[in-house]
Amino acid sequence: MTTTTTDGTLPPAAQARAREGVEHLQAAARELIEAARAALDVAEECVNDPESAASLAGTLATVGDLAQRVATGVGFAKPPASASEAASGADEPRVQHITVT
């Protein structure tokens, strides 16, 4: 564990790690600011051009529908079982859980 020196300051190694942590936080803050600017640009485009807003809404609806299908498995056909799978008991689970003590 890091301790302070007799004058109450951190050792040089701890100061370097703290400085590195601050640099990472600053980089993350810059990324968040860039993302917010990009979102504001999209919002401004939607305000200035209602057709782009309708297009964006349609795209988001399509992405949402696809995500729902992937999450639920609804709307996707299962591939047919091969003859070897049918003979080997395709109804059996593919993963066997083994209890380790």
C-alpha cells in the first residue's frame, strides 16, 4: 500500500501513477465531449432537415427490430439438422456441466 512521506506528499512512483490516472481521465473527458458534439450535430441536422430526421428514425427502427430478433431468436430459421446429428442424438445438450469439488 502507498504511504505518504514525512512531509505529507506521495512518493514519486505514486505521483507518477496519479498523474497517469489524471491523463486517462482527461482523455476520456475529451472523448465524451467529442461524442456529445457529434450527437448535437445530428440533432441540428434533424432540426434543419426534417427528411433526415425521418430517415434517421427509420434507420433506428430497423436497427431496433434487428436487435430484438437477435436477442429473442424470433424470425430466424434454424438450420436443418444433418443426418449425423440426427443419429447422434441432436436433442442432447452440446455443453456438459461438470461439478468440480
